[in-house]
Amino acid sequence: MSPDEFIISRAFNAPRERVWQAWADPKQLAAWWGPKGFKAKVKRLDLKPGGILHHCLISPQGDEMWGWFVYREIVPEERIVFINSFSDAEGGLTRHPLHEAWPLQLLSTITLVEKDGRTTVTIRWQPHEATEAERATFAAGHDSMRGGWTGTLDQLESYLAEA
């Protein structure tokens, strides 16, 4: 683990196949993706190495924040590795809308491990091809990321409980 890596995990009361589908199916992903209070829309999801996810998070105030993933590795029901960036509605890469010094790209790894019918999801984020200033900004943002990811995982938990 690098010193600026961010890691968060949550165990869900659902089998791994069910949790995987929540990440892999665009309709399911749109139903829970994003921090609490945000809505999501998935413009494109092509879950394969070299494929992309182009999505939009809509704040409670109606502000849009677009994201762009380029998938590097897909191991069905086990792991998703991708480069994560902010984007515009057309898919052009952009800087964080609230922080210019945020890394342009993050290497993201999502793992799913099932034990006794429960699935633990672990998210690992680290700056990719970032400057020292961007790495420092990322490291300083861990508390904020924990809050955002906690809300996102809360929404996934609620979604899995309802489904």
C-alpha cells in the first residue's frame, strides 16, 4: 500500500453474484451509484478491458458532475480495475469541478470477496500519473472521500436490501 492510497471496505448481506450485477448492469448501477442524496445516470457502460463507463451524478440542487472510467481489468464477480477521471457530458476529461489540484486520474480497484453468503467490497484509490502536489491534495482529501464513499456504499446496501 502506498502512503497516499485510499481504502474503504463494506460487507453486504448478499451473495457475490448479486453484488457484481449491481456494479455490472447499467440500470442497477444507476439505481444506487453516488453519495447520499445524489441521483445517477449511466450514459454508457462497456464492462470489458478498454471499455468505458460514462456517468453523471446529479446533486440534490440539480448540479451535474460527470465521470469517466476506462476499464483495465475485469475478473467477473471478483475484480474491476479502471482509471477514474472527471469528464464533461461529451466524455472529455476535466479537472475536479471543486478542486483544481485534484489528480486528473485515479487508479481504482474494486474487489468482491464472498464468505458465508456475505460479500465484502473493497475500494482502493490512488493517484495515477500525478504530480506531488496532486498526490498531497489527494492524501489531504481522505476524510472527504470516506464520507462520499460511505454514502455511496450506504446506497448500495439499501439497493441490495430492496432488490
